[in-house]
Amino acid sequence: QIAREAEGCPLFVNELVRHAASGGEAQSKRGGEVLLEQVIGDRLDRVGREARRLLEIIAIFGGPLEQRLALQAARIEDEARSTIAALRSEHLILTHTDNDVPMVEIYHDRVREIVRSRLSRDELKLRHRQLAFTMEQTGNYDSDTLAVHFREAGEWERAGDYAQIAADAAAEALAFDRAARLYRLALELKPHSDPRRSELLCTLADALANGGRGGRAAKIYLEAAEMAPPDQSLDLRRRAAEQYLRTGHVADGLGALRSVAEAVGVALPESQRSAATSLMVERMRLRLRRLTLRERPPGEIPADERMKMSVFRSITSGMSTIDPMISALFHARHLSLALKSGHTYEAAAALATEVGYLSLAGIKNRERTERVATAAQALVQKVEDPLPRALLAMNRGCAALNIGRWQDSVSLFERAEEVYRNECVGVSYEITMTSAFRLIALFFLGRVSELGERLNNGLIEARERDDTWGEITLSAGPQNVYWLGQDDPDRARIELIQASSRWSEGGYAVQRLWTFIAHVHIDLYSFEGLTAWHRLSRRWDNLIHSHAWETQWYRVMFTFLRASAALSVLRGGKGVIEHEGLQSLIAEDRHFLEREKVLWARPLAELIGASLAAARHDEKGTISALRSAEQGFRAVDMGLYAAVARRLCGLLSGGAQGEEMVASAEAFLAEEGVINPDGVTRMIAPGIRIPKHGSSYSGPITSSAAATRLDNEIPT
């Protein structure tokens, strides 16, 4: 019982034993049990009133405290040294020096608890008050410490002022979670009638947004907007809409966005057709004007124009993955108005974004994209704010990604993320988007191990800040292949299903497309070629008539996946599916890829050609096409695809040279953490049966039930 009561402290063991042996008052409760509370109480009774008052001050402070301040707060002037000595001799306090300053602190947490438990509520308030006013006079203590003690003393307004000062300091130090906690404390302590309440709510929302907690920030912005002047209220509602959309709260975001758009004289399109028509008009206007800027100081630009540009920028950003058509429309309007107004910052940000939008068309827009990037760079250099610089690096990375310059895109995304993380605030959305794009590039480069590390780190960050949008964005897309590399298709599927279950109705257009790609990869990996075929064929007409089909990257990716799924079905043979013209459809897809004229599409077409040759039992043709595909993949740094083509070529060729090819390909895959080379080979080249070499390959699963089972995983 002594050991339990002492909680491992040798001194307490010694004191409890002494009291038990001497029959002291420590056994006066619980039928003779030895209680530490009574032992400490006996000591407190022995040290005298002034010493107890000093001990109470030290216990309430909770940490090392300057002896001078502790004595001053306890109102002890005479006999200070003897009072300290008495407490120390009773093992109630510890003393030491910190940079030659005498310090004092409580001996043990149990002593602190016992001392505090003996104080009444009024006595506690009095000690906090003595501490707070003494610390305030010295000026040596943090504002948040003062806020705590003034609050406990019942001096709420004074505590609120110090909490706000501490919150401002935390925000300045980029400690946004701490700042948000302190702003909340300030709001709790200040009266609701305080005229500065709206401003304080706004700073709380800023701290939450800057800390990546946009959903919570949006609610606070709206609360602040209710008590702000009209012009400020509109901007706060704009910020709320943007934060809702950036964190995946689509319904709330769209509701707020519509009212904000109407307030500046525009309306969100009611349909994709009207959005497409308006976008066509805006793009024509942009083509007819020069992308030059006659700069004007922001103060000379009418306030309503500045607000309209901010609204357009928020819609562009917030809708970019939810409804890319509307995002593109308001981006075009933002760029036109920014150039017309002469606002350097807005024009720099809009031109940086224009680089990404132009690059969606792929290789045919390459020269124009580079010209706009050059113009954007010239403007970005004139702006002190680092955000346009990071935006430009990110969008140049997208431009490289959209034409298959994977390594260049990774370098640009890394540059963008470095600026976002080190020089910008409130950019968790941009960091997530940059990370997702980089993961896609890493997939094509075949850097699966690095992809997995970055993916897991990104998901941890998103979950820590309760960022639904970030989680969904990172989980979707080709990067999902990381779990296939771990030979865990069930985990890969679960990640997609869990993410998609949190989608809002009508939102996440980009993530839906990325998730579609990942599901097809899993189908092919898991011998479910027929499922992949049904998944693609049922949605093909919608896909090719969608806005996404104007993006070359999507055209190439989905065409290759459709051909791969068809090849997997074709490879299944009779009894799987009877489909006249399946080979002809695959051949059409192959020619379609060749006509795309972007470098990374050609080796994909060669790989399809190899599969068609295999279907004709043309072994020489298959090997020749695989060699061409491997060379093409290496030329465009598609390491994973090159390894698969080389491995298949080696397996089919046989002999010493073939064995060397297989060994080098499998060494690459093993180094990247790929556990099951057959599975990844099947995912990328499902039309070529893997020759028997001790693998577990047993042919595709052909159950139509598999297609039915998975049909509802992706909303139409």
C-alpha cells in the first residue's frame, strides 16, 4: 500500500514508512492506511502561514518560477531566505538557477495536487490574481500565461486582451493551431457586445484557414460577416465559400458562392451547356486581345473591380476539381478583368493559372503555353507576394505533366511546394494539389517507393487537419498503384471506396476521373478484365462527349485503358465474351494514340501493337513491338512501363539474353517495392499471357458477376 501511494517516488516511500513506523497521523484515515495526502498536510501545518502562501503561489504557477516574483506575489518581504529554506527542508520545493536567476518550483506533481486541493475557490482566485498582477508588473511573462492566470482570477476582459495578444504572436510565428486556440479563448472571455468581435472572429477564421482547417474557418467567416460592414461582409462570405469548396464541403460552398457571385453582378451557369457556351465566348475574347498589362496602383482601381477579381479568383480555385468547366470560365473572366484593370498581382496570378489551363490541350498548345509562361514570369518577378511565383511553378509543372515530361514536372512541383511551405500561408489546398500531381508523375516515372512514402505522408497530414478534400484527392488516381505494388489490391480498392463514399453529390469531377483510372488498374491487376471492360464501355460515350475529353492527358490515358481492358477480354478466349470487331476496336485505339502526336502516347500504341501480335500468335512481331515499346518508354522516362515491356520481351525471347532482360526488369521492380511483378505486368500489358516461369498467373477472372458487383463503385 505504501508503494502504491508513493507512485515510485523514493522520497515519498521513505516518508510514508517513517510515518507508518512512528504511528503518525498519516494513518488516521481509511482504517490505518498510510496516506500521502496526510503526510504532506502534516508538513504544511508545520511550515507556517507565510510559507504556505508562498507554496500555494508556486503550486498554482505550475512550473519553474523566479524566486523574486514568487516572493513578491506571496507578499513576503522579510525572512524570504528562511521561508524558502523551510519549504526546501520539508521537501516541498526545489531550487536552482537559470542563467544566474534563482528559480523555485514544486517538488513533485503530487505535492502540487495536494496543495491545490486544500484551497477553496476564493483562495484559488486570490492566488491567481496575485500571480497575474505581479507578472504583469514585471513584464517578463508570455501573454498566454497572463491570460490563463487573469482568467482564473476572474479578470475575464483583461484575460481576453492578453489571449488576443498571445494569439497574434502565435499567428505571426506561423503557429496557427495555437493561434486559433488562443483566439477562441479571447472570444470566450470578451463580452459579445465588444465592437471588435467581428475583427476577432475574422482573425480566428484566418488562423484556421492558414492551418488548413478550412471547413471550420468557413463557419467563422460567415459568423463574422453577419456583424461586419457591407463591403467587409461580402469579402468574408467570399472567403467562406472558398474555404468550404477547398475542403470538400461542396453544397455549403456552392450556396455561399452563388450569393457572393450575385453580389458582384454575375451568376453561376445553371448547366454545363451554358457554361461551355460562355467559356467559348470568353476564350475568343482572350484570343483577340494581347496579354499585356498597363500597370496601375491598386488604389487607383475601383473597389468593386478589385472585389470582382477576388470573387473570380475564388471561384476559379474552389471549383477547379469540383466543376472544371465553371472554373475555366471564371478563370477566363478573371484574366480578362485583371489585364484590363492593370492590377499587377491579379494579372500575375491569373497568367500563372492560364499556363495550366492552356496546357490541358496538350502538345498542340505547347508553344502558346510557353509564351504565356514567359509573360507570367515577367509579371511574377514584379510582385513581392510569393504566391504567384508558386502558382506559376505549379502550373508549369502541370504543363510538363500534360505532355509527358514527367521528370521536369516533378522538379517544378517540388519547387512550387517549397515556396508554398516556406513562404506562403493558407495554402494547404495548393500543397495537396501539387502533391497529387507529383504523385501522378512519380507513377509514370516508375518511382513507386517514393510515391508510397509521399502518399502516406500526405494522407497523414490531411487526416490530422480533418481535410476531406485532401484525403480524397490524394487517394484517387494512378498513385493508387502503390498498394498494388504491395500486392494488396483489396487495400487499393478499399482506399478508393472509402474516399468516394465521402463525395458530395455533383462534386469532385477530377477525383471521379482519377478514381475511375485507379479502379481499372485494380481490375486488370486482379484478373478482372471483363469488369474493366464493362466499367469503361458503359461510360465511354459520356466520357468522350465530356469536357474532360478536351484534355489530351485524359484522352491518351482512357484510350490506352480501354484498349487494355479489351485486350484482357480478348485474351480470355471463347466462353468469356463474344464481341465481333473487338480486335478492330483495339486497332482503332492504337491508331488513335499514334495520331495524338504526344511522345508518351507512341510507346503505349506500340504496347497495344505487341498485344495484338500476341493475339495473332505472332511471336516475332510481339517481341519486336515490345522492344520498340521499351525503347519508347525509356525515351520518355516511363520506368514502370519500360520495365514491364522489357520483362515480357525477355520472357518471350528466352535464352541468356532473355534471362538477363527479365532479371534487370525484376530488379528495377523489386527496388521500387513491387512484390508481385506478374500483377503489375498484367495491369500494364494484360493482352500478353505471361509465359510459365514459376508465376502464379492463372488467366483472367471472367465472371460477369464481378462487373455487377463493382458497377456501383463509381457514380455515373
